[in-house]
Amino acid sequence: MEIRSLTEAEVRPRGRPKGAVAKIREVHHLVARLYAKGMKPPEIAALVNRTPATIRNWLGSPANAELVAQYEKESSEEIISEVEYAILLKRRLRTLADEELLELIEAEPDKFSIKDLIALSADSSDRTGLGKQSVQVNINLDLKSRMEQAKKRLVGLDEARAAGKVVDFVRRG
């Protein structure tokens, strides 16, 4: 047995590949396949847990458009059937979980706090388009204090005019 130093050519490069190729992951290939088969960005986004805007941006880049074109040429019907199966499975799982939770809540309603129920409702509504939405409105209806402030400013202005500290501007026609 002989021990020798490795040459630079024998050592594998460390880390990930560089450039655009390194950025294309399996999820990108899946998105390209699904889009090539006619799915819309919002549908794809729900499957791969990304936002529709992220999917649209990704599909809009030239490299990814080329990848989609490549998959459009290929015929891979198994992808559609796998995706359809995964969608059906996820829907069934979600329905079963929701039914089980409902049974638990109905059986022992006092066991769950308001905080637990709110969290459960928010989590289940998140990706259905019924998620939490907030609107901030700032209305200041303290008219009495605002009127007092306006009166003080008016008295101060009248005093300044009487003292000759305020110049009235006259607009020329």
C-alpha cells in the first residue's frame, strides 16, 4: 500500500456548482413541468409552497422559459397523474384532519381556550384565501381639543398682528 498526496485534478470541487445551473433546483424543474402541462402560476404556487408572484417571476426569466420550452417538447403524462394524486391526497388529508379536530372540539368544547380556537381557525384559513387580513384606520375625533388649539392659534395671531409682528399679504389681481 502506497500513500501519496492527491493532485488538484483528483480533488472534487467543494461546495455547489457555480452560475445559473447551480440555481436550478428540483422544485424549478417541477414548476417548469407543471407550467408546460398547462397549470396556472397560482395552482403551481399552492403545490410547491411559494407565492404566485414568485412563480410568475421565475417563469419570466429567459433561462427558465427555455426550461419550460424543453419540457413542453417532452411528453410526461406521469407528472400530471402524480400531481393530481398528490392534490387529492392532500385534500383528503386536510379534510380528515379538519373532521377529527371538529369532533375533538365538539366532544370537549371547554378543553380549548379562545386563543387555541383563534389559532386553529387562522391556520386552517391561511391558504384558502380566507386568511387573516388587517386594515388600520386612524380616525382622530377629539374635536374639542382641536378646537381649543385652533382658538389659541387665532388668539396668538391676533396678538401678533396687534404688535405689528405679522405682515398681511395682498394678492394682486
